[in-house]
Amino acid sequence: MVSELNSPYFRAVLGSIPGYKPGRKVEGPGGRSVKLSSNESPYGPLPSVLDAIAAGATRLNRYPDTGAAELTAALADRFSVPEEHLALGAGSVGILQQLLGATAEAGTEVGYAWRSFEAYPLLTELSGATSVRVPLRDETHDLDALAGAITDRTRMVLVCNPNNPTGTAVGEARLVDFLDRVPDHVLVVLDEAYREYVRDPQVPDGIGLHRDRPNVAVLRTFSKAYGLAALRVGFLIGHPHVAEAVRKTMVPFAVNHVAQVAAVASLAAEEELLERVALTVKERERVRDTLIADGWAVPPTEANFVWLRLGPHTLDFAAACEAAGVAVRPFADEGLRISVGTPEENDAFLTVAHGFPRRNRD
């Protein structure tokens, strides 16, 4: 038996950080397995994208272009930004880690709403910075409180819009007022992983907001609407000094060759891909409307998921879903996030929700 006294030393912070828990897959009666726990697209890549992936796979013996020149040019064209405003990473969460590597250190602070994306506290604390969590108000960002929490130690503030896991979004007037109040020394990161699902015209496109604000950057990903979750490719749009810092902290070759060619092909097929997004939005509205008609309280959502706040009954509901072969994402004593799948998958979830005791719904 090996004694821990003879083991290598690790940073003390690791003892207080839980590992990231990805969405589970479960199996119910008859082998049914419906995974609504990871906010994935229920649709696979388009045929043209699969063709590009197959062609790219013939070059796996070569290192990828670490600068991702072709993808960078395609993104610059698609979003009408200079190439020097772009940086890439292994998904938007990879870029978040790069941002923290460029801005955060011991004695500094990173602010964000809570509850929001699970990776925020994990990556912030790994960076050595202190998390400043600002409670949600009515399931959405309390931007007044977030602005009030900024100090001279704050290096970065994260605004997840739409917010994960609640799906709520802040409108342009509130967001612009917030941005105008943030000091120049603080980097504001608009995490827009679910931007393609937004239908409320009052919710702004962060890329437009960043143009005349040097301390604002936007995160986007190909993992959700583009259906490339397994390939891990995301991008940042910010002013050159921000994008350059993010490129410096990227692990070399982090965005692999197949991911790059798939992303380029997805941009070329974007019109067809967005038709699939429209199907998901239609299902999102059907799921929410059905839940509300069934007596559930469901906040408005602009993402590809819905949120149910169940407090102490959260794990009971998750267990009921699991027994039916439906995986959802529970946050103990808070609520559940349910991703929008195919109509058949959504119906399986709605059947469980309908049968859950009304006395336990809030």
C-alpha cells in the first residue's frame, strides 16, 4: 500500500473544487434512453459537414493549423469583424480558461451571476482568483447588483446571455446600461453559447455591442446550434488586445484539424443548419407551453432548454425521469434544466412531468 505521505504535492485549492459533472445518460424500461441533460443538438451534422469531416480525417497524421487561418477568415467574413478581433479555443469553455489565464491571479476577483454556468466557479478558483457570485433575481441576472459588486480587484465579469441553466436573457437597454457602468479596467465577457436560439428582438447581439467597447468580448461555440459538441471548437470576438491575450494562453493545437474543417463547412451550410435551430425553438415553445398548461411555473427561455425550480423536490423529480429512461440535469435543492430534444424525446419528458405530484412542484 502506497502512503499518501509519499505522494506528490498538489495545490490546496483542488481539495475544495468538485470535478465538472457532464450530463448523464440513463436507461429505463425496455432500454429507452433519452438524454436531455447536456444541451446538445438532437440533430447530427449535415451531409456536407460529414463529408468535410471524412476528408479532414485523412490528414490525422499532421498537426492542425494552430492559427486556424481558414476558419478565422470564415468567421471574420460571417460576423463582419476584422480577423485580429478573433481567437479560437476548444469550445467556449476552453476560451474561458484562456481568458482566466490571461486576466486572473491570486488577489483578483471574477464576478458572475449565480446560478449560472457550472464551469465559472471551477475555472475561476483554479486560476487563483476569487469568485464573486451575485444571486439571480427572478431567475435572471441582477445587473445592478453585479455592477455594485465590482471593485478595484475585479478583473473580469461574466454575463451568460441567455443564462445557463435558467434560459432567461437580459434585454439591450439593461445590458447597455450595465456596460456603461463597468470601469474600463474590467473585462466584460458576454457568454453567448445559445445565441442562435434567441428569438426575443429585445435581446442584443453582443458582437454589435463590442464594437465600440474595448473592454467587452463575446464567446460563441459550435457545440450547440451547429451540432459539433464532440469536436470542441469555440471562438471569441473582442478587440485586438483581448484576442491577442487569448491566443497567447491557448494550448498549442487545441482546436484540432477535423474541428476546424467541420466548423468551416458548418458556416457554409449555415442557412440549412438554422432551419434545424428553428425546429428546436418550435419544440422549446411547445414544451414550455405544455408545462405551463399542466400547472408548472416555467420562466421564459431563449435557449435550447427549460428550467424548473423545484427546491427540495429536485432530486425526486430527477429520479422519476431516470426511472422512465429520461436524463435531465438536476442541481440539488435548486432545480432542473431540461434540454430540448426531438418531439418524441420531449414527449417522454412531458409524460413524467405530468405524472409528478402537484404538491411537490414548488
